[in-house]
Amino acid sequence: MAAGKALDLMEAGPVRGYATSIRGTAKIDDIAGSDVVIIAPGSSASRASSGEDVYRDNAPIVSAIARDIRRLAPARW
């Protein structure tokens, strides 16, 4: 799905007036050298879940992804 969304955004580039490369992936190594990384949720919380439940379940995942982003696509300011 990520690749399809990226393709949709790329096809809008000429109409919207931007020229950039957008790529969607589910493989973390594909972000190497990226200037911008967007993390999208994989699934939504159930109605029975509290905010704390969602945080508890997702915090370790986001932390691991953040470590990979720092390793593969470090900030270049």
C-alpha cells in the first residue's frame, strides 16, 4: 500500500508543481539517505482500547523505528 500511495503523490507532482522523489516501502533499509521519513500507522486501535493501551502497544515499535531512522537517514542540517 505504501508504494501505491507514493506513486499517487508522484503522479500529482507535475500538476501541483513539485519535482521530488517519493517512495513508499515496508522495508526499513529502503529509507537509507532519505531527507524525510514519514511513519504511518499499520492498524487502528480498537474501540475498547484506551489511549494508554495504544501508547503501551506502539511506543516500543516507534522507538525501534526511530533508532533505524537515526542510523539510516541521519539529519543533515
